[in-house]
Amino acid sequence: MQSIGAVAALVAGLAIPAAAATGAMPVAQQNALVEKYCAVCHNDANKTGGLSLENFDAAHPDPSVVAMMVSKLKDGAFGASGVPLPDRTTQDALLSALSAEAAGASEWTVNRTQDPEAPILTASILREILSTANAGEPNVYRLALTCRVDTREAEMQLAWAPGDVPGSGGTMSAAGDGKAPLSRAASTTSPDRSSFVIGSRSPG
Ligand code: HEC
């Protein structure tokens, strides 16, 4: 009986997910926290700041999105929802789990997803530039390209955090396929000030 018990314990030990074994916050808990504290604003319907975290899954993270989230969390995003904050240990555990998932953000991540309507191709990459306003913490910029494979409609989004850049007055423009460039002025006062979107993703 004793040896069967020992084998059972060994099997149970092997079954512990890697995250639990290394002490990292379990994926389900990360997802639940993001849902509770972030998706109230960053949902598919509102896309506040040009970002939806409604279907965030820490098991399959886009490293560049996660890197932006880390920057925003360090900048106090937890408090944005108005819901009472989780304890410090929980906040730190989420920050450390997300920081690990952000590995590889400075390389292109390319994904093909099957939207209910059409295949969508996305590519995203992150760049960090040291902040002059906030010593030690870099400003992070995320470029995301989204293309509907069937209609070839595309969207280009540049987002940044923590948001002390750029000043208003600048313009971002982009041209594709030899067409006239599309431009958008930078504004530090618009509610979406942390991102630009150029182009249109869907016909309506
Ligand atoms: C009360 C609404 C609200 C909540 C809750 C909220 N945010 Fe935001 N978030 C915004 C707004 C508004 C912007 C755009 C303006 C700015 O950057 O301050 C933004 C911008 C961002 C951006 C930059 C935009 C981009 O495309 O990358 C990130 C990243 C982000 N939030 C992450 C988070 C995370 C992570 C949480 C949860 C811990 C969170 N936010 C909770 C309102 C919210």
C-alpha cells in the first residue's frame, strides 16, 4: 500500500502545472485579475485607448501587448477601475508573471486568427525608448498591423505607454499600395491619446 501511495504522490507531483511549480501566478488568476481590473474599460465594445483585453489569455499572450500592460500597471492602471485594489503581493505577482510573458516583445509576433467573418493576420512589435520625464522607466511603443486577408483591408496602430509622449502637434501618416497618405494629428488631450489608428479594419 505504501508503494502505491508513493507512486500516486509522484504522479500528482508531476501533474502540477509549470506555473505553480515555479511559484508564478496561475494563468487563470492572471486572466481573472485582468478581466476584473482592466476589461471594464478595455473591452471589445469600447476598446478604450485602442485596446481590448476582454479575451486576454495569459496562456497565449501577445508579448508586445503584455509589455504595454506591464508599463501601465507600473503607472497605476490597477487603480483605474475604481474597484478596491488587490493586496500588494497579488499586484506584484501579476506584474512579475506578465513581465515574464513579455519576453520577446521586441521581435515581430505574427498571428493568424480565424475571425467569424474572415481570416485576420496580425503582426506586432515593441520598442523601448528611455523617458526623459520618468528616469529609469522606458516609454514603450507598440506597432500593430492588422490585415483582413480576404478584402486586404488593413489597420495600423501605434500605441504608447506610460503616455508622457508625444506632445501634441505632431502628425503621423502612412501610405500603402501607392495610394494617398492617411494622416492623423497627435493629441495629448483626446481620450485615446495613447494610440493612433490609421486605416479601417472592416467594411462596416
Ligand atoms: C477606467 C477605465 C480604464 C481601466 C479600468 C483601465 N484602463 Fe487602460 N486605459 C484607459 C484609457 C482612457 C487609456 C488611454 C489613455 C491613456 O493612455 O491614459 C488607457 C490606455 C491603456 C494602455 C495603452 C494603450 C495600448 O493600446 O496599449 C494600456 C496598455 C492599458 N491602458 C492597460 C490597462 C491595464 C493593464 C489595466 C488593468 C490593470 C487598465 N488599462 C485599466 C482606461 C482604463
